[in-house]
Amino acid sequence: MAKPDESPFDLATPGASALLESLRGVGYAPWTAIADLVDNSVAAGAKRLWISFVWRGASSCIRILDDGSGMDRATLVEAMRPGSRSPREARSPHDLGRFGLGLKTASFSQCRVLTIASRTVGGELVERHWDLDHVRHSDAWQLLKGIPRDVTDEAAIPDDLESGTVVLWTHLDRMVGTSSENDQAARARFFEIARQVERHLAMTHHRFLSGSHPQLRIYFNGLSEQARISPWDPFMQWHPATIATPLERIPYKGTVVEVQGFVLPHRDRLSDSEYDTGAGPEGWLAHEGFFVLRGGRVLVYGGWLALGGGRRWGRDELHRLARIRIDLPNSLDDEWKIDIRKSMATPPALLRPRLRGLAERVRADARDVLAHRGGRSSRAPSESLVRAWICHASQDGASYRIDRSHPSVLRGLDAAGAAAPMVEDMLRIIEATVPVQRIWLDATEHGEFSSPKAMEEPDAPLAASLQSLFRHMTEDLHLAEAEAIRRLLAIEPFSNYPSAVRALGSEHKPK
Ligand SMILES: Nc1ncnc2c1ncn2[C@@H]1O[C@H](COP(=O)(O)OP(=O)(O)OP(=O)(O)O)[C@@H](O)[C@H]1O
Ligand SMILES: [Mg+2]
């Protein structure tokens, strides 16, 4: 009879093939996967990175070469091991990694063969590859030495690099499958993915790519300066019409979390190309809300982090100009529940009220800028704008009233004399029936909140109202023309037509 097993444990070694195939389902997009590799290069001190998408039908490949510190044999073998480092281990502040998994999970999400060649300064070239088909047949953790025969050129590290690493993806079953080289539709899809990768990296690593001496230069499908990826600043800090809240530095568990809110300029303040660029890789709506950066790298790029008043805030047209930056150090990964793909973060309970407070302010400002075409926000200098409508926000929702002190309204009421109560009835009917839902639907459908974009000239009836009010001011109220013009420039809707208002003095000399 066999002796009973006296060992206090059973060895539950994962099945190599089953585990590696399952890791493929972590849910990376091609661009998030490549961003993970860029993180590794940055952590290895790379200053330059060359990313190439090479189309060859089913034999296409994606190659990422960096000039970082490279790896020796032992480090490379360790790097290829899933779970190479524990997430509990403290990391240097500049290390963008956490789980010891990214290289493998990101790569296998896109390809079946992952090859790495690397060289340290003065070290020898080392090469290894994982081949998921080999692992499937052997069902063993066999990391293959050398490189596959068909990639000798791509896996080479140029001689002029002192040190560096090439990561090579081949057998891109999910991206190109078995497409033939002449399949134009597949080729177009492949290069569309490449473009999306480029846009994505411009966002995720924008801080590394910015400045006249950027920390990192990424060359995309080319070697020239034209092939260099330009950073995309989600907060449009360079634009004079961007409104920023003061930078807040919140001490948290021995570290500091930085937060700052931004309200981006209204469309009317942007050129067409600025507006298109401002939209970002996924569009205005997708990018409204919080941007969470960890170690300077963007992890979360939009959304409201499950914050909100009674209900969680969703993304909506009304707040699409609001973007809030949160900067985290990598020591808070656990607190913020950073996920393996580095694409999610959850604020800890202690910080939620503070973030919600800031978000409420930024959201209100964003609504204001959107509704008043920019520059008319409560924070803008033109504070004294006289509006025709006043919005009252209460717990039961918003209500809208016509401002009786608006000069045109006031004048009408004064002139009505005994009929004033009837005019008042009329105003109340208008106020009680503002078609809010209808306006809301129209505005969302057309993606814009205001009337026509270019408002150089008022239409004829409005021009007549403007002239009539100007005459009233100068003739009945005896204001100097310059003073009347100054006031009209700050009265809605005439404030939208400054050139027509300024032209008044010359056209309408009192006869
Ligand atoms: N381009 C590179 N240059 C030098 N070393 C690298 C490079 N890419 C990966 N490595 C090494 O491989 C290790 C494993 O990388 P991997 O991405 O799997 O995990 P990680 O970066 O430590 O953590 P995470 O799972 O959060 O990305 C890294 O810690 C690093 O030592
Ligand atoms: Mg990594």
C-alpha cells in the first residue's frame, strides 16, 4: 500500500498553456497594450523609442525599439516570467510598472509570438521568445532561446545604440489574422490601428513628450523628425481662454496628490483645427471629467470616477468642457486600486468628498462657459453682463425667469403704464412654459448650445431693437453716446454683436 502523502501541501502549478491563453483575455486594446510597453522603456531610462507597424499580411509585425538600459540574460529571463515582481514591492518613483505582468499580458493580448532582444552597455546581445503554439504543444513553461528565424532583421538592435531593447510582436492573430499581404481592407485596418496608437500615446505620455528638451522622443513608423509624436495636452493650458482652478496639493498618507480643474474654451473661441485637436483621441464627450496621471503618465482619460450628487455623474454634452487633472505618485497604487492594464483608478473614500467638491465647481463653470459662449463665465472679467434670463437653481431643479431689470424689458414695462399687469402676465406665461426639454434635445442633437457660430451682424428685427434701445438711452435717458455704447456692449443679446454696437454712434447721430 502506498504511504500516505505527508507533505502539508499539494503543488498547484498553473497549466502553462491554459494560463498564458487566459492572460490574453485581460482586455487590452492595441493602443493600451503598446502604452504598457512604452512604460517599460521609460522605466528603463529610454530617451528615444522607435515604433514600427510593418505590414506583411499574416506575417505582419509590430516592433518597439528603445535606447534604455537594456537587460542582461538573467534579467531578460526574469522579465519574461509572468509575475516577475510582486505588486507589493516598493518601486522607484519613476518606475511606471507595478505587477510584473504588463510585458507579457499586453503582448499576448495582441500576438502569439513575443520576441525580445536586448543589450546592456558593454554587454552581449541576449534574445528570448515566447511562442504560444510551442507552449500549447509542450504545455510547459519553456521560454525559447534566440529569436524566430523569420524576424532576424526586425529583432536587430542598431550598432549605434549603446544599449537598448527590441520588443517584437509577430503572429498578430487578433489584429491581422490570416490576411494576405494584398488584402487592402486588412491593410487599411492595420494602419488605422497604428494611427490610433499614435494618438493614444500622444495623450498617455504627453508629459514625457512635452517641452523643448522632452524626456522622451517617440518616432512612429519613421526615423525623421516628422515621424516624431507630438504631445497632446488634454487641458489646453496654452490657450488664453482656458480657465484653470488653483492647483491644490492634498497631503495623503505621507504623499501628496495634486489636483487642478480646467474649463476648456468654448468652440467659438477656437479655430476649427484647435477644436478638432481639443477633442482628443476619443472625442470631447469621452474625455470630459477626470484625468488620472500616475508618475506623470495618463491612466484614466475621462469620466467622473463614480462621483456625483444623488446619482453618479455620467458624461453629458453640458459638461464636456470640464477636465480635471489628478496627479498620483506610484506609491498609492493600492489605495487607488490601479488595475493591471493601468487604465482604471478608484479614489479612496477619504478623498472622494474633496474631489466631488472640486468637480462640482468645475462642472458649474463648464456649464456657464458652454451656455454663454465663453468669456462670459462668472469667473471672467465681464462680470457685469446684463442677461435677459436668470436661472434659479433649487432642489427641485432649475427655473428660468426673465430679468425685469434688463433695459429693454424695463423700458417696455415702463411704457406699458396701465397695461403693465398684462405685460407682466405675458412674461409669466413665457417663463412658465420655457421648452427646456425641447431646447435640451435640439442642443444635444446638434452638438452645440448656442445659436449660429458667427454672430457678426444681428438680423434685421434685432438690429431695429438695438437701434431703438440706443435712441432711448441717448434721447430719453440723456446718456452720452459713448456711455450708451459701453452699456450696450454688456447687455444680452447685443453683447454678441460688438461691431454692430460700436457702429451705432456714427450711424445714428441724433437729428
Ligand atoms: N524595454 C525594457 N527595457 C529594460 N527592461 C525591461 C523592458 N521591458 C521590460 N523590462 C523588464 O521586465 C520587467 C517586467 O516587465 P513587466 O512589464 O512584465 O512588469 P513591470 O513593468 O515590472 O510591471 P507591470 O506589470 O505593472 O507592467 C520589468 O520590471 C523590467 O525589469
Ligand atoms: Mg511594465
